Amino acid sequence: MKIIDLIKELDLVKITDSFDENTEFTGVYIGDLLSLVVSRAKQGDLWITIQTHINVVAVADLLDLSAILVAEGMEIDEDTIIKANDLGLPILQSQMSAYELACGINRLGI
């Protein structure tokens, strides 16, 4: 599924703006412990988290994740946004919980 379609379907907020909206994600990983994300998320995954510090960008870039989706309306650090924009990495935001987001993505067939 394309990132732009996910944004529209789940009414997500685009936090970064310098990314290809046609980027596709191939799976989803949900987690907040960075060491687990590094060891278990897969290239192309959409990562759902409540973490917002700059290290999430480093992890997403290292693993070549398709996007970071910040749940529960957590405020994203400005340094995180700047770095993600520099890398062309999508950061999206939702007021929904990780569970609600996962259910919504599942309803979309992912």
C-alpha cells in the first residue's frame, strides 16, 4: 500500500513533507524499544511507535523502513522532524492508539 493512500484512509497528519508519497510499505512493525525494532522490523515496514526523539530516525534509516507513524498524538521533537526531512523519511502522526492504527491498517488489507 502507498503511504499517500494510508494517509487518506486513516486521516493521518503529515509531519514531514519531503518524501515520496507513492512510497509503498510492505508490512508493519509496532514497538517502542529501539533494540527490538532494530532486531525485528524488516526493510519496507511501516513502524508504529510513540517514540519521537531523533534516534527513531536513525533506526528507520538504518533498516530502510518506509515510514514512522507516531501514535497517540505524541509531540515530535523538532530535531527529529528536521533530520527526517533531510533523509526524505516520512513521519506521520495520529491521535489513535497503536492498536487502533493496527486495526485500521488490517481493515485496509495489510
